[in-house]
Amino acid sequence: MERNVVLLVDADADTVSTVIEAAAETRLDLRFARTSNDAFHLFDGGLEDVAVTVLDVDPGVHGMAVLEALDAWDAAHPVIVVSSLEEAYVRPIALAHGAEFCFGKPVTTESLKNAIEKICQEDSRGAGCQCDRWGHPCPGCLKSRPGSEQESAVLADCK
């Protein structure tokens, strides 16, 4: 099945217009969940057509629980985290829990579109990452992610 859907999980729908524009510009459809319960029901039904999930981790959705559930799922797809919390605080946490990208709000359509395109290009090439199932990035992924020096320092401190 072709992966042609962006799944947006966002309780307050404050990123909807940006995600709609980015999905349209990358020629992907949009599916929307407002609660973690909605998201888990979608996961249970299968997400074979989902190319990427955009996850707003602000209160109301239990975003970190959703991120960890996706990260533990073998058939999971890439996740982009968006948050109104300080990006320098959220980014290392999100990346350590399996997110591919993390943006502070307000996120621009262009940034989101570029992240989606990069994920879709890697997926079409079959690029396989060597990260472990808990989301700890491998050295190759750390080099390719924005802010990788920061993540390397955070991960080194955790060892």
C-alpha cells in the first residue's frame, strides 16, 4: 500500500492550517486525531498508508505517550514533533523517543514541508536506520538531524 497520508495528532488544532498546507504541497492526504484515544484507535486499525505523523505534544493529547507507543511499534512510521514548549528542551527528548524532527511553534509550512519531503525521500530509497527500538539515534542519524551536536552531547551525558 502506498504511504500517502499525513496523520496529525493535535488536541487544540492550532497547527491544522500549517499541516494542511504542507500536506497539500507534498501531495499527501491528511488524517486527524484530536485525542490520544483517537490516535490509538487509528493505530489499532493499521497505518499502512501513513507516511508521517505530525504530533503536537502540548497538553491535551498525552503526546509523549503517543510518541513512545509509536516508537515501540515495529511497523511505526516517522514522527515530526511540534510543541510550544522551549524547542531546546523538547528537541532532545523527542529525538531520544524516536521522533525524526522536532519544531517549536509556530512552525512554518516550509519547514514542515521540507521535513515531510526528506522523510518521504528516505522512505522511497528504503533507507534503513540502525537506531534501536527505543529511539536512541545511531551515529548516522545523529549526523543527518538538525542540531545533531546538541543531541550528541545530551546522549553522551546519559551514558
